[in-house]
Amino acid sequence: MQSDAAWRSDSQRAGLGWTVIENELNSDYMAHCLYVPSPLVAEALALREAMAHCRAQGFPTASLPNGLAAAC
């Protein structure tokens, strides 16, 4: 799983994106959030959305880009 975010300071909006890689198949997803106070919060929201998506799809764990495994 990979996640990323883009943040606009003037409107405090964030675009969130994540990619789930399963059996060499990439699936891309996106969402947006309002009232996001900083780029760090935007990145955290992107990771949270990615993990929530994996949990909803029934994946018991997810591999994060830094090699850590997270329970979904």
C-alpha cells in the first residue's frame, strides 16, 4: 500500500490518494477532505483512508512503504 496527499494552504483542502498492490495488480483510489490544517495532517489522513479501505476490503494486514506491517 502506498499513500500520498496534496494540500492547499489557501483553502485548507487536501486531496488524498492511495494505491493497493495485490498479486501484482495496482488499484488506485482517491478522496478529498476539507478543513485540513497542515500538510502533515493531510499525509496522516491519506494513510488513515488507505488503512480504512484495506480493512473494509477484508485485508488482515497491510505492508507500508517503509517495510512496516500494520494490522488493518
